[in-house]
Amino acid sequence: MISAIFVSYLSARLARRAIASLRADAPGAEVVVVENSGLDEEAALLEDAADVLVRAPRNLGYAGGINAGVNAASGDLLLFSNPDVLFREGSIAALFAEAGPLVMTGPALFWDEGLLLALPPAEDPNPRALLRRELAGTPRLFHRDVRRGLAALEDAERGLTREARGLSGAVLATRRDTFERVGPFDEGFALYYEENDWQRRLRALGGTLLRVGAAHVVHHYNQSAQKEPRAAEWFGASERFYFEKHFGEAGRVALARPRPEVALAEPPREVLLLHPEGSLVAVSPLRSFHPTTLGRIPGGVFRLPPDVRLGAGETPLYARLLHEQTLATLAEAVLR
């Protein structure tokens, strides 16, 4: 049996939509929800949606929430999920079809419900990746990110499964025997990097991470974290903990390097007009476009999907139109 474990923090309404989409895709799955806010009104919204509702005595963090959910779940197939996702038809079956012994799988993630903007594939955090941030805003790093994103987008379009060095923690699938062999998530991570830590431990045992292109999931990311004023503080603490735990002095040295200021010209504030032959569009909340989502546009005028605009709130989003073959920038805009 599949046990789907959702960790919800001030996100009950989002979690209800996520659970409904999961039940439509996997009707027999057990739904376990760990309610991390401690609020009665949040728990009340989740009682009829969950098969098992775990009310945490305090905010356990994502790692602690997952561990509590696994302890309460009865299935031998485990799905870990954020509350701000929507599962498309066939996604759950595709994820578990690839989840053999010592394997963790993750889906192709999209930012919008129209599946236009593919979220960037996750990477393995390491000192080299930290040093790469010094290239933020340069064509070299931007083109690298676009090529990686385009390869992942093509895998999703063709339904291909590919081995990965890292998977997003938004949705992950594995078997209980694999989870027990690797061990629980490290609750030293308040928020962020807990999935990277677990995946690194899995790979140290000879395990494999697979990105399943046939599994399509919408992730309206950062919806829970943006409600928490301590999120940035927790990110910094988790980043330090992760790099010191796995890389020791090399990790501390890489973290200590100053992050350069990215000085970029402000693009015009207008609708992004696209080349009639069709192009790629990159959209990011960061002016450096590192990281960036990526979509293939058949032509005409690109407008930001309504659900992405709603989720972004007042945050400006930056967009670039690219020539698909040369990756040359054809136009830029700020989308609000």
C-alpha cells in the first residue's frame, strides 16, 4: 500500500487541494498529514481530508514532520510531499514503478497548472556548486542552467527516466525498506537541505536517485515558507549544518566566500513579445536568472500564467525570450 505523507505548516487549504489531486490519481493510497503549526483551525481543515492526522506538539520542521508521518503510516511504499503541489494523472504510479530497492524517485516539476514553465532540476549541493554562485548573472552560468533545464523539459515531454544527483524535496517516493536502511531524516535541519542530506546518505550506501519524466507534478513553491519570517534564518542555519556535516573544512571555506553583488540592467516593464517562429522563455524571481524556470513557447505573446502571478504576489518576476538553438536573448521584461 502507498502511504502519502504531507507536512503542513499554515497550509491546510493548499494541502486539501494536494490531497484531492493525489486521491484522484491514487484512490487507494493512505493519506497521512502532519500538522506542524499547532493551530486548531488548521487541524480542523485537515481532519476530513486525512486518513491519519498527526498534530505535532510544536513545529517539528520538515524533517521531523516526515519522520512523524512515517511512524504513523502503515504502507510499505512512502510518498513525501509538500502541501503546495498538484498531482497529474499517472504520476504516482510512474514514481513507484521506478522505486526499486535503495532507490528514491522524484517527478518532473512545473510551476503552473498549464505545465508551461518547468521548474529547474535539483542539483547536489556541494562546495563546487557554492563557488558557482560567483558566476550568477553571467551568460556562462545562465546558458548552463538553460541547457540543464531544457534537457529535463525534454525528458518530461518524452516521459523518460534519468538518474540524478539530486531531487527536489517537494515530492519524493521510496520504499519503506529503503527508508529504514538509510534512516530517518536528520532533525538537525530546521528547514531546507534535509532531503539533500538524506539523498547523500542514500547514495553513500550505493543507492540511486531517479527523476521520472512521466510523473508530472505542479509545485507552487515557497507558499509555506513565505508565511514564516524565520525562513531565511533557517535556510542559513541548515546550509551551514549541511556543508559542515558533509564537507567539513572545505564546506566552511566555500560558505565563507563572499557572495558577489549581481549588477544587472533592469529590463523594460512590458509584455514579453515572442518571436513568431517559437522560442524558449526563462522566468525567475531573481534578476540573475539563477535558478530559472524554462518553457517552450510556440509563438505569439507570452503572459505569465495566472496561478504563478497569484503565488508571486508583489514579487517581480523576470523573463527572457531565448532563441532555442543559439540561446541568444531576444527580449527581456519584468512581469508583475
